[in-house]
Amino acid sequence: DAEITQSPRHKITETGRQVTLACHQTWNHNNMFWYRQDLGHGLRLIHYSYGVHDTNKGEVSDGYSVSRSNTEDLPLTLESAASSQTSVYFCASSPYLEGGITGELFFGEGSRLTVL
Amino acid sequence: DQQVKQNSPSLSVQEGRISILNCDYTNSMFDYFLWYKKYPAEGPTFLISISSIKDKNEDGRFTVFLNKSAKHLSLHIVPSQPGDSAVYFCAASVEGRDDKIIFGKGTRLHILP
């Protein structure tokens, strides 16, 4: 079965360290997204990609970067982790449909990151 | 500025009864609305959606109602089952675009035996 997987599921790091969260999907979806979920904020979009070599900033992109070298993977990098980036991170993908309208995101199980 | 508001953080409903989850939005440009369900330690899963050209969409036990004039939508679950206990996120997008989806904070639904 096609799926979307995130790793690591749990990570503890120190302030200032570089951290990379992996996201791999086997749906062959063109669209991939990174969200963070914080208490009192719901899900907020960090970065997204509509295809290989395409990346775009979302609502809360400061301090994060992504790269898309193939269809399956969209790693999220925190260049210098800060305590404010302690959160649960969700990767998602969606199929490209003509006109770009889907609305149905397929989410991974999440990566809980703690920055001390 | 919250564009999608779920004002009830939690809701408890007896098994077999109707669960009604509410959502309000402020951006009149939203034209596509969605509900996602989330269990603990899992990612959200898509539940049901509605376009702004409709006022109702039904899928089995789940029905979403849209009142554009009031900028309000609701999710009805009938009858409620124990497996419905989860956090429900309301979401809205502009032009139906995936990169324009704005999520609410979620409502935790407890189904009581």
C-alpha cells in the first residue's frame, strides 16, 4: 500500500543544532507540504512543493528550509534550532489534479521535536 | 487573526446521539471547506469537504452544512460511535488550492458509552 512516512518520530536536540526531519511518500504525489501543530494554533503551513525542484514558503517559514530533489522526498531542515521550534511536525502530500484543486491531504504520523 | 475558528475546544456526546461540530470563518474569499479527523499519535485524515456552491454534502454518517451568509459550517455525525472520539479540524481554502488551506485549532470530541 502507498503511504507517507516521517522520521524520526521523536527527536530531542539542543538550541543551535541543525536538525533534519525526513518525509517520504510512495503515492507518487506531486504536491508535498510541511505543517507544524502547536497548542492553540492548529496546523500551520511551513513550506510546500508542487514538484521536483519547486519549493515555496508557507505561513511560518522563518528558520526552516526544504529541498525537493525527487518526487518521493521533502526533507525539512531547521538550520539552527530554537526553543520556539519545539512542536509536532506533519508532512503531507496530495495528488495534482487539473486546476490544482484537491483539498485532500494525506498526512504522515508526525515527528515530535523538542529543542532544549 | 484567526480566519477559521472552532470555538469549542471539546465536546462530549452520548453514543448513538448526534454530534454537531461548529466552525466559523472570517475570510469571504474561502470557497472550499474541509473537515479532518485526528487520533492521538497519528496524522490527520481527510473526512469530508464542501464547495461554496453547495450548502450540504453527505457521506454516510457524516454531513457538512455550509451557511455562506453566516460564514458558518458544521459537521454532523449521526449516530455517534465510540470510534468517532478524536480531534476534528475544520479547514478552508481559497480557490480550492492546497497551499491556501487554513486550519482551525480543532475540537476534541468524546463519545460517551
